[in-house]
Amino acid sequence: MGRIVVVENVTLDGVVQAPGRCDEDRRGGFAHGGWAQPYQDEVMARVMAEGMAEATATGGALLFGRRTYEDFAGYWPRQTDNPFTPVLNAQRKYVASRTLRGPLTWENSTLLTGDAAQTVAVLKAEPVDLTVLGSGELVRSLLAADLVDELWLSIHPLVLGTGQRLFAGAGPSRTLRLVDSVPTTTGVMIATYRRIP
């Protein structure tokens, strides 16, 4: 059986919406897009590179929701001078979506249709670890179905007061254990929490 590891940028008040750039996701009138960019540093780059290397070495795959997949697929394949591009292109990618139609244009991508939690539960039964990047709506459905094994949160010293949150609404109670924490030079805490069986 595989594990599901969620990698998220999150504010102190739990917002995960549009960390990358101003026009990334304006749903609900969200006007704070790109909030994570000022906090990037060499520590975060190193930790992310180490995580990608580990996932690649163990034969893991990436799991996306539709919105994040389309955003990544529209950007990463064209970044020819970035060391992450060959890794992302070569890695297996699964996309959970009820609205997306194939064929998918980014190499090594497979569309998962139907109910995300049910489809991903079947995929998790296989011996492959899945890393979810962003994909807030998908992550909330996986959390509600108690399918997430580990949360890798880059917690930013920022309160936005508005935006889609990682833990929104009711869900199952769970206890997590902190297994690693790395502070960055910009005040971000990269914290890894693992579920307690």
C-alpha cells in the first residue's frame, strides 16, 4: 500500500489559495495571489529539491487536482533552464478531475475520473507513494476521506484573513506527530506532520 504526502504552502490562518502568483486563482474575489513568493529562499529550495529527489528515487508519483495540473502543465514543460523541469516531466502524474477530458498534454500524465476520494483510494492500494502538490480542493476531499498520511507544510508568517483554507468545514478528527521542522531565513517553518495510526 502506498502513502499520500501533501505538500502545501499555507499562511498562519490556513490559506492555501494562489501562493504562486497574482493571477493564479481569483475565485471568490481573492486579491492576495502570489503571497508566498517574497518568502522564497535557498533553504526552501534545498528542502524542496531533497523532497523531489527522494520521491523520484522511490518511484513515487505526483497527484494533482485539475486546476493545479493545468497550471503546472502550462508552465513547467517550457522551463528548459530549470533543474526541476526534467524531474517533473519524467515523473508519473495522476490528475483527479470530474471535468477534465483527455488526452492530457503533459508527458506521463494519467486522468483519474469519478469521485476523487474513491479513485485515489484505489490508487493508494497500489505500492506507490503519491505526492500532492497544492490542489487545495483535492486535498480537502482526501483529508475528509482520511487518506492523507503526511502533511508537509511550508507555514508562512502571514495572515491574509480571506481565501480558501486547507482545513475548511467539518472533517474527521485526527492526531498528527511532528517528524521534522526546518526554519527558513525568511521566517517560513517547513513542518512535516505524520498521521498517528
